[in-house]
Amino acid sequence: MQTILILDHGSQYTQLIARKIREQNVYCEIHPYNKIPEITPDIKGVVLSGSPYSVTDSEAPHTDLSQFKGKVPVLGICYGAQYMIHLMGGKVEKSVIREYGRAKLVHVDNTCALLKGVELNSQVWMSHGDTILQMPDNCQVICSTENVANAGYKIKGEETYAIQFHPEVHHSQFGSQLLRNFVLDICRCDGSWTPANFVKSTVQSLKEQLKDDKVVLGLSGGVDSSVAAMLLHRAIGQNLTCIFVDNGLLRKNEFTEVLQSYQNMGLNVIGADAKQDFYKVLAGVTDPEQKRKAIGRTFIDVFDAQAGKLHDVKWLGQGTIYPDVIESSSVKGPSQTIKSHHNVGGLPDYMKLKLVEPLRLLFKDEVRKVGRELGLKDSLLKRHPFPGPGLAIRILGEVTPEKVAVLQEVDSIFINALKQSNLYDKVWQAGAILLPVQSVGVMGDERTYERVVALRAVESVDGMTADWCHLPYEFLADVSNKIINQVKGVNRVCYDISSKPPATIEWE
């Protein structure tokens, strides 16, 4: 398979590079700068990412360019551009004027294949503290900004290019054009990595990998596990058994409705009602991380008990997606744990099952495209992300069945109102949070002292960053009124206007 190799030096934008390249229907992989895979004929080009380091730092990442430079096309971005100049004896120093944010290209060499179609005076996005002051004789300048004369260059006699700005960022007007030029024209990729081809090749490889073996997969009701299940189902049919666990922390009526939709898709699904098991282990637990761990352990126990009723199962199917894979092999190793149990996170060794992960090459938006190719309905594919621990982390403090029931009603009113007002698809994720406080209110002629709920709705592309949604005041007023009138025990509704960062999307 034709592949563009992206070597990660720790930039916050590395995943964006991959997403932008894949928009050209070209497959790419991210690897740490110090773990370069074998350069096979399938690797058509290499991209060197940016980095938070200066090339002059003692801890700066050093990539062995000898494995690929001059052999396949190379594109250095920001740190990648500065690093190559540094190695060739050029001059890279701290910028006198540090460039962060928007800049304009005041010189563009459109005879250069990389910059074909990139317009003079177009906007680019800078994010660097170093700049290239002097270039070796074998480099030619291909673009400049007002403050950076050597904003881009090509090494003579090689298909090696470099730029100091970030083409992968939305604010670079012709960034997608530049990356298209690199992967399609310079690297000569054919742009055939489409959802249809992915489905065809993945189903075929699953057939070869699994043969007549049986697979068990835990469904969550979300996009990733659903698409993974349909790929496996297409490959092995009834040799796949899915388990959908009701942990008592799902949205209102979700277990029944989602279970029915899975059965209508032709999947072999076992529904396990384990609400009381989860409520029992959550009794008295208030710490968010302890809640997550208790839910994770209990899920494993319930899943293991259900899987143990099946015979001759050899594989565990999981909906792992590419960001999870990247995170587990990042430049600095796995990042600091902010919260556990995003997903199941693996099962214990005693289950003795091999893993099959049909989505491990895909980003979230690509999973949705593949799901659409498989015929899944938009009502499932466009569902907002929902946390693995469910409503347990939207109930601040101890979780009880009574609190779950209250929050399910509030959440149902909010989500249904978004759908009825045609706002649901404009929101990345929405939900309600039950706060561990009570407030004074007046209902009729009576003074009340009841619960407070917060509504949360954010806009995002991938959940890495998010901004709060500016929902219409009239909509929020109507939702607040419905919640207070229809949900007994709630007398105050707040709306969360915090962005990520510094806040997170969930409250726990």
C-alpha cells in the first residue's frame, strides 16, 4: 500500500498533518522520529514534523536522515526545515521577531512543484521561535514572508523540500494545496485510499487472519465499536458474537433502543443487564478516578462472564482507532494519564484472547466514512461521543440509581431539544451534569431547596480542543424551562461556557 511516512518530533500539529494528507485519499502513518520503519518501496515520501524544541537545544530530537533523504521525496515542516539546514551547516538561531500566528507570503516561486497553485500574498500560519538566517549553497529559497526571508527552500538535485510555516493548519490558506502537490505530484501517490477500498481490503485481510475462528466484541452503542462490528460481521458473519452491557449509566432508553438497532443490522448480539452490579461497586465512591476504575473492573467481570458462556472463542474484537495507537507510541511514550477508561483498555491475561482491531488505522472522521460505506445509518454515525463510564462521570459525587434517573430525564430533554431545533449535528458533544449542590428556588408559593444541573455543548473537530457552543438564548431558555417543570427535584439550570483548554469537555 502506498504510504507517506510522518516522523513525529513532538509537535502538537502532527496528527493534523496526517489528517490533511489522508484527505487526499493517500494513506500515511505517524512514527516517532527515533523509530523509523524500514524504507520499503511502498513508502513514497517522508514528512518531518515540527517540534517544541529548538534545533540548538541539548535535548532536541535528532533524526537519522540517511535512511531516506535523497532516496524518496522529503518535506520538512517548521522544526523539520530548520533541522535539515542545521545538519547541512547552515545558520539557525532564535528569531529576533518571533513569528506566531498569521503571516503573508511576499515571495512565492510557482515554478517549484511544491508551490504550484499557492498564491502570492496568501496567508500562512507560523509557530516558531527559531528562524533560518543563512542557507547552504545547495539550497534555493522558494518562498518568503514579511519577516522570514527563508520561509521555504528546496535542496538542489533532490526532491527534498522544507517550509517554516504549518500547511496542515486551517489558517494556512493554500496549505491543503501544498500538501496535495507533495503527495500526489512529487511523491506520485495515486490517491486511491478511499473508504470503499479500505472496506474491501480490510474485509479480505480479516478473512485471511481469522479464517473460521470465533470472535467476541463488546459494543458500546458508539460509532467505533459499531463500525468495527460491521467490518467483522462482513468478514466472518455469525462467527462474531457481540456483547452489549447495560451498566445502568446509559442515556434514557438507550439500552433497549440500541440493542434493537444492532439486531436490525443483522448482528449476533447478547444484551447483558448488569445495572445492579455497577451500582453496587459505585456505592459510596466519590473520587472520579476511582469511579472509572470501578466501572472498568466491573465491565471486565461482566464481559468475561458473558464471553465465558460462548464456546471456542479465540479473538477479542476492539474498536481501537488511530489516535489511540499514536498515543501509545508517542515521542515521549504514553502521555500522562489525565483520566483512565476512555474505552475498556484491554482485558486481563486470563481471558487468553488474541486482539483484532479493524479500525486501528483510522481517525474518527474516517471511521464515520467507512461506516457510511458499510451502510450504517446517520442516526448512529452522527451520534455525539459518549464517555465510556457513561453518566457516572456526569454525576459529580456518589452515583445512585435515583441520581441516574434524574440525570437521564434532564439529558433526554436537552438532547431531544437539540435534535428538534436542528442543532444536534452542529454540536460535537452535548450532555448534562448533575452537580453535588442544592439551591434555593420558588415554585408556586413554596420555597424549594433542590438540585442544580449544568448543560454542556461544545464545538470541536477531534475533541483535542473544543469551544463552547453559542446556542441561541431562546433555545436555552426553553430547555431550562422544560427541565425545571418536567424533572422533579431540579430547580436550577446553568450553561457551561468554558473552552478546552483550560477546561475539559467532561467535568470529571
